[in-house]
Amino acid sequence: MSRHLSRPSRPLGQSVHEPVLLQESLEVLAPQRGGFFIDATVGGGGHSVALLAASEDLQLLAVDRDADALDRARERLAPFGERVRFAHAPFSSIESLLPDGWAGKVNGILADFGVSSDQLEDRDRGFSFLHDGPLDMRMDATKQKTSAAVLLASASEDEISTWLHEFGEERFSRKIAHEIVHARRFGPLLRTSQLADLVARVSPRGRQGIHPATRTFQALRIVVNRELDEIDALLHAAPALLGDGGVFAAISFHSLEDRMVKNAFRNEVRSETFEDIARKGIVAGAGEQRRNPRSRSARLRAIQKEGGAC
Ligand SMILES: C[S@@+](CC[C@H](N)C(=O)[O-])C[C@H]1O[C@@H](n2cnc3c(N)ncnc32)[C@H](O)[C@@H]1O
């Protein structure tokens, strides 16, 4: 089913996404300094609003590869007028998105990885095992050709098993892959509910209150969107864009992302040009974890380029 033929389930302007680690992000990014900031994952615009509100001298480049997210952000950030520029692009291309005069002078970059609640709640996007919808999972259906359904229709059992094991850290990867290949002999897997039911049959009991399909959906989303390649490219490109005293902050949601951020930041710190300003990473406090369950797996890491008066 093409999502362009179906109506969105609610008006795009209203984001239901609650930003995680908001105060903690502001503390490390120090937007009250003003200057050039990049929100590499603007999503519902929660972090961006707070950055822009912190200083009238702050200009923001708001990036997202999801056109719906960017439309919502455009509406929400409209009150900040020409202080905000928007880029519909993957953050792997961050270097080429920089406005004139920003290179080597950026004061802060924020990347808040993964999917937003807006994407999860929109059943037509196919990100969630909780809602029936097309098995899509593309963050940018205007440029990405291969949906999760297309991937599952053509991949070998070994490939599927490897994805689930490596990107979902799924214990039952072999059993689930076997069942997927068996099931598709009788017809294609086109709906999220088909896949969620299939996974639940193979690994019936949710572990620690986690839905049995959680890891399978995470793995497929990572493959469909080449998420780890995207993060790798951003982690390599972003530090060079910063000016003296500039901060690069990243929020990750699972161990694969966090390991990449931790290693990349450690290398930058070893080069002695950067300082780690969030040792061991910052996690959400008990209050935020109660209020916003998404924050329970979030970890914020941040490095700051030497120099500058911050
Ligand atoms: C967790 S949400 C960000 C939420 C945002 N910080 C807020 O406060 O509303 C992640 C966003 O990043 C976007 N995204 C994920 N991978 C991306 C990539 N490689 N390039 C650009 N945007 C990406 C998603 O489309 C999603 O809108």
C-alpha cells in the first residue's frame, strides 16, 4: 500500500513526541552562548524549540530525512523566522548541508537517534508492532526504494537471521528467520501485524515485559534505513564542523548506537582536541523515566572542542 494514497491518521502539525534528556542536552550544548547550531534529527522539534528559545543570537540548521517530520518542525519553529533553516536530507550528508560561512564555526550539534513517537504512532509508516499497517519502515519513502516487506521477500534465511542477531541482538534469530522464510511460501509478509504475530508464535513469552517483536522490528528498521552507516558517517563528519568550544552531543537508544558513539568520542578525546564533557554518559532521572518510558534506554554523550570561552 502506498502511504501517499492513505490519509495521515492525524494532522501533521501536532507532534506527540516528548524530547528526551532535554535539560541535560541544554546543559552540555550551552545554547545561551548563541551562534550556529545544528539539530541533525529535528523530529518533532522539541530540542530545537529549546535551543532557539535560549538565545536570540542563535541560528539553527534543522535536519531530518523524514519529510513529514520536517513539515511538522517547519510549522512548530515558524515563530523563530529566519533564524531557522531546514534540510530534508540524511545526516550522513551533513557537510554538504552547511549554510555559507558555518564550516569550522559551528557551536553545537545535537543528534537524537532512532525514531520519534510521531513515526511510531503513524500506523501507515509501519514502524510499530503495536499498530497494524504496511510493513514499510522507510524514514524517507521519497528516496529509499526498499521497504521492510521488500527486504523480507527477497533475503535468504541466513541473511535475515544475521540481521536479527546483529542489529536486534535477538536470541531467537534463527527460529524467527526460519519461520519468516517458511511463511512467505504461502504469501508475502506485507503487514506489521503478520510479522508481529509470527515472531510471537516463535518466541511466545515477552522477556522482562518487552514485546517479543521489539528486537525484530528494531533490526529491520536499522537495515531498511542503513542506520548504523548513517551514524558512522555523522560521527566522522561532525567534529570537523565545530569551531573552538563547539559541542557535539549524541543521544543513543540501544547498545549498538551507544558503542559507536562511545568509541568515536573516545578517539576524538585521544586526539587531544576534544574533551569528554559527559563522562560515562548521562541517563534520564527517575522522574523523566516515569513520565516518558522512551527515556529509559536513552544515553547522552558529549564532547567539546578545546578553545573558546564557554
Ligand atoms: C528521536 S527523533 C528526534 C526527536 C527530536 N529530538 C525532538 O525533540 O522532537 C529522531 C528523528 O531523527 C530522524 N532521523 C533518523 N535517522 C536520520 C538520518 N540518518 N538523517 C536524518 N534524520 C534522521 C528521524 O526521522 C526522526 O524524526
